[in-house]
Amino acid sequence: MPTSTVRAVIVVAAVVVGVVILTKAFPSAAPIGGAAPGTSPSASPTTTHSPTPPTTNSSSPAPSASPRVAGVVVQVLNGSHTTGLAGDTTNTLKDAGYTLRTPDNAPFTATTTVYYASDSKTDAQYLQEKYFPEADLKPAPSTFAADVQITIVLGQDFADSASPTPT
């Protein structure tokens, strides 16, 4: 046999083996160029349809973004009676890589709260879990600074739990 004929036979054999393997792998699908199992072959060509991509349920949660530290703007407000608490906490968060605004005072509050801007909930959850696990987590009110993504109002609960600095 000429070389070209041998090559053609090998190619045809490879295609047939491929079709058999695909048919075995996907038994519910009709073989290429053939009828589906249990049906009679048709003399006219059949129309093939592309598989439909799966639909997503709009109520399923969006993939969660990774929390950020670098570039996240934070401000710490002292709502306790402990002097310097917001400053010390600001330094801790600055050392951790956050961008800090000048600490300030807030009206007295018993409970620490972490407030977040609408685009910073994941970042605030991470900060809260890592540094303020007992704090409440809430959306920031419109009266808070617009250029701050997370505002922490330290309450008396945080002041009471803070360890004194050894001298």
C-alpha cells in the first residue's frame, strides 16, 4: 500500500476510536452523525444545538471579595472615658498597614462599634474579627466622614478589656 493510503487508514481508525470513546464517555448523547440510542436513524441531517450555559440564581450570594488592609482608610473615635485609647488603637492599626485618619472623641458609648462605608463591608468584617471581635458591625451613618471607609467607635467595653501597658 502507498504511504498516503496507510496514513489515511490510520487517521480514519483514530477518528473511529475517538468517536467510540466519546460515545462511551457520554452515553446519553447521540453518537456523532448517528441517532440517539433507542431511535431510528434519520435520512435527513439533524440540527445540533450548542449546550445552554447554566443559569445563575440571582438570589445566590456573590463571590466574596478578599478583605483588604493596605489603602483602607480608618478612623478611630474614643467613646469611653479612657484618655488616649483612640490614639493607642490608631497606632496599632497603622502598624498593621491601615491608612489612619487622626483619632478623635465620640460621645460616650458602652459598646464598641465598627462602622463601614457601603463598599467596605468585607474589609470591616475582617478588621472587626481580628481586632474587635466583641464589637457590633454596622453600616456607617451619612454623618460620618465620606473619605473614611471604616470608623471604629471604641466603647467602655473595649476600654475595660484593654490591658494596661507595663511600665
